[in-house]
Amino acid sequence: MVPNREYLLELVRDRDWSGSELARRMGISRSEANRLLNGERVGGKKTIGGLIKAFPEEPLEKLFIFPSMEPKNTNNK
């Protein structure tokens, strides 16, 4: 699962937040928030938790891109 950068940029723009404001609401450093917004970093547990904290009303399916899960092929042909 990785942050949906395009959607995050839209949320930040709509709220007229700076990178500093996003960082404050997420509980991370300003440089880390800016790297996230610039696509230089996808972040880990702290970033994921911070995004949920900053945007509690947003559905997870919009905040994050989930990997597609395909069933394993157990047939050995």
C-alpha cells in the first residue's frame, strides 16, 4: 500500500495547506511531508498513520493505492 500522491495533492490544495501544515497534522517533519508530496518518498508506518490522522474523513481506498491481489495458481501444469 502506497499513498495516492495525486489525491493527496488535491486534498492539500483544496484545504490550502502548506507542506508545513500537512506535516504538523501528520506528526512528521516538514521535509518528510515535502518528500511525500514531491513523490520522492512513499513512506512507512509513520507516514501511513499520519495520513490517516490528517485526513480521518477520507476513505482508505482514496488515500492509498493497494496492490492487486491475485490468487496463487496451485495447479502445476
